[in-house]
Amino acid sequence: MLASRRRIALAGRYSAAAVTVALTLAAGLPGMTSAPARPAVGASAAGAYWVVTASHQKIRTAKPVFTWTPVHPERITHPGGDDMGAVNQAHARWGRWALDRPARSTTVTHLPGIDVSAYQGNINWAAVAPAIDFSYAKATEATYYTNPDFYNQYVGPYNHGVIRGAYHFAIPNNSSGQAQADFFIKHGGGWSSDGRTLPGALDIEYNPYGRECYGLTHAQMVAWVWNFVHEYVFKEHAYPVIYTTTDWWSTCTGNYGGFGAYDPLWIARYAASAGTLPRGWGFYTFWQYSPGGSLPGDQDIFNGAYSRLKVLATSG
């Protein structure tokens, strides 16, 4: 089946060599124990283990110590409609500009994929699988919503040879980052190093219910994301992918740069290029380049060869 799948070559800001080096995660990295710029978890040594970061550092982690963030829930009316593309189309400045396919190049190889939610319903994966190499499905939102079509959208790709993953739509003012990470893990967001399951993704972006930054300060938003990341790493032994837009990230975190060494970036921008990335990330791992196209759901690419995608699904 792999031989029949499309390969997309795109004009990229970063070289194939840079992407390949940065995505070489766990394989062949003994002794990579240098301390990261931002501690991965709290100081407790209980339950410590080794985990590999997006910057191919092997670090020792332990039980997290969390930072308090404020909770002030808003009225929730349409969680089933809060998928990545729909929210971007409603709130991003470039959201209604839909790209059929990214610009092409002969220098950097990218792999096609999609992300889906309850909006797409049950999908005929036998028809879709030959055209893609990976897919992500929305599993949860905050601590109150699970995707009713998640089984089809998560197990279906797996059964047809597609590398799959799950994502969580964050509502940071509804509950804590650690609570939402736990809810996500319990409802499909867990990770296994089977070579066919991608680390869970945190969708952190425009508020579909109210103020853009959910009423949190820059410091509070950064703390909320760290709380989610710490809990996910501690429970699943892999750093989650972070999905966002440069505009939202700059506005709501102050363009904080501390996650780039740990978490793979999934950038959203509906244009001919991924554009300027949030601070701290030198390249994107995934790029959502359109909210629609010839395949179900939002249209995405992976920034590298299939072997690199397999590494991410094997080593986290």
C-alpha cells in the first residue's frame, strides 16, 4: 500500500537535512542526557524514566509539579463543531483563504495526511487510506466532550495501514491543563510505541466561545500548556505535538519560545507557505495548509520522509 501513496514535495523554509536531523528522536542517542533549558517536570524523583524530546535530547523525567492557573468556565454550546479548520476559518485572519495544495518544490519531501472530527462522521478508510500516510482525529474537548465518531476515525486508519493519532481541543479556562491531559488520555489520546500511533496532539488556539486568550495572561497560558505537557509526558512517556497558529501563539503566550526543544510543532496556516513560525521552533513537523480539499477533513503534510514519520510513531 505504501508504494501507492502520494508523496508531496513542497517549497519549505528549512532544508531536508535540517528536518531529518531534528526528527531523529530516540534511535542511536545513548548518552544524550544534557539538561534542557526548561525542566521537563518537577523535582520529585518518584517514578522517574527516560523520554526523548523533539530536539532529540534524552532526558530523565519524574512526577510533575503543577502551576495553578485560573478556572472560569464559559457557556459551551457547540463542542462537536470545534474542529481545527472550522475554528481557524472563523477566527484566523487568513482563515477563509483555502488552498487546494501547497506550493511544490523538488528539494523537500513532505507526506500527505488529514485531520478529522465529528463533522466528517464515519469515513470510508478503504477509499481514503491509499492517498495518505497519516491522520489525526479529534478525541476530546476540555473535560466535557468526546467525539462520537472517534472509533471509526482512529481505529479505521490503523486497520488500513495508515499511521494515526488523536488530538485534544483545549479550553484552558474550563479546567486545568493536567485535568484535560488526563481526560484526553482516558478517552483515546494515549500513545503506544508501536510504529503506527503518533503522540497525542494538543490543539491550543482561538477561543470558539469568548475572549481569544480565554481570559488568561501570557504567564498563565504558558503555565497551562506546561501543565498539560508535563502530565501527558508523565503518563504516556512521549511529548505531545502542539498545534497552533503563529498569530494566536504570539497574542496569547507572548510568543513564548520554551516548548520548541520538547514538543513537535503542528502549524496551521492556509497559504502557499507555513510562514513565520512561533518562537522556539526552527521547523514544523506538521503543517495544516487547508481546511478542505479532495480528502475528508483538513489537509495536512508531514515535514520529512516516511522513515521519519515512523520514528515519531515509534519513539515519541
